[in-house]
Amino acid sequence: MKKIITASFVAMLILFLAACGDSNTDSSKDSGDQDIEVITITHELDETTVEKNPEKVVVFDFGALDTLDALSIDVTAVPRGGVIPSYLEKYDSDDYENVGSLKEPDFDKIAEIDPDLILISARQADLYDELSKLGPTVYVGVDTTRYMDSFKENVHTIAEIFDKEDEVDKTLEEIDQSIEDLHAKAQDSGKNGLIVLANDDKISAYGPSSRFGLVHDVFGVEPVDEDIEASTHGKNVSFEYVTEMNPDILYVIDRTAAIGNESNVQEMIENKLVEKTDAYQNDDIYYLHADNWYLSGGGLISVQNMINEIEESLAE
């Protein structure tokens, strides 16, 4: 009887050690299936199953990269084939894999990385199906017609994936307070504003509900022209139009500089026609940082920067 018991014990011990060995192998490979928490993210393009706290993260949206940076979350790869916002310039280095450009992803490099998460926005939306074959892909583009709600949804999505909910909630509360203060200041100022995007020698105007409409819709600056049709590329206008509208404040976003080309935006904007406006005569022409407004809007850092810029424009 003792021999039988001993043999059984040895057999059980061998099975136990073998099981432990298999468990250790799985942990080194993928932390063990039982340790991986999986969540389903609902976004504009689909529903995507994502592992919590993914390790290999590919980011095609600079607003999302901005948020990840603010939350001290490491990323693996970014599109370094174009201009990266200057305040995120640390990502333009060999410390991060280069996955092409915003409009032309390097699919071979992405496949080589075998990412646990890919974050995209509007410029990559048409490539969603192809990117999804290479890794779990989540759309985090900002809907400018509901800017703050969309921005917060995207930030909460990232926070949920990376277990950063408490940190994000605190930061969003601070942003909300900043906006409340700014809105009151904008209303008290009684000033109206016009937003123009400068592109080489042309300008286009943006009003409420547009790409840059949060200046009016959220921050509270009265639009000088409420009839500008909302569109991605704005309304093509002339400098005669600017003079006719005669804004109290003229906000300028320089696309030419944003995409890395040489720009003489101030010389172009401050011409004889614009000199007739109240904005020029009262020294109320503001050149907004294209990094925040054109390249990386919708991030925890950029949204606060945008608030600060408009607040500075209303300082007496």
C-alpha cells in the first residue's frame, strides 16, 4: 500500500511541476491567458476587442499621442514620414519605429511589429479594414461638430485601455474649469472673432461647428460671421471679405508652416486691406500654434494649450 501511495504522490508531483512549467512558458510568452483582461471598445468605425495595458502600441493620431504622452504611456511606433508637432518632437527619433506617414502607413513595418493596439483618426479611416488585419485598431478621431464630447470619449477610451481613469478624470475636471472661466471672459469681452487658415497665398474661413469651431461653440468667442458653412477645408475667402467682416479679433492658423514649408504668413495676412480692420488697428491679430490646432488637436495637452491661447487673446 505504501508503494502505491508513494507512486501516486510522485506522479501527482510530476504533473504539478509540468503544469507549472507550462504556466511559466505561457507567462513569458503572453503573461498567461488567464492574466490577460480583454475589453471591447465601441468607436465610430466598429467594435474592437483590445487587451488591457497593451505593450506594442502604434499611433497614427497626434491627438492620441499627445494624450498618451500626458499619461506617461509608452508607445512603440509613430508615423515619422512627415511633420510631428514640435512639443512631441521626442517621438521623431530612432527610439520609436517609423510606420510611414499619416496618409501612407508602412504596412510591412506594422506587420513586423505585430501591434497589440493601433490608434487611428480620419486620415486613416479608409484603411481601417486593412489595418485591422494587422492588429486591434481603434478610431479616435475628433468629431468637430461635438468637439468636447468627442474629445472626452476618446480620452476615456484610452484611459480605459490603460487603467488611467482616475488620472484622466482629474485632468478633464481641470480642463472643464478652464473652459468655464474662458467662456465667461469671452462673453464679458463683447468681442467677435474670425478664424482663417492660411495656405500658401490663400485663406479660408471657419465658423461655428467647423474644424476650429470650438473657439465659438465651446470657448464662447462670438463669430463675426455666423453663415460660414461648416466643412473640413473651410470657406474660400478673399482679404476683401476679411475687411468687410471687420472682426474685433482675427485668429490665423498657418497650414504652410504646419506641414513643414517655409512661410511668410504675417506678411501675407497684414496687408493693406487687413490694415483697415479693427483687429489690425487694435493689435488683435493672433497667430495660433498650428501644432495644437492643425496637427494634434483633441489631446489632453493640445486642448489645454488651445484654451490658453484663446484666453491670452482676450487679456486686456
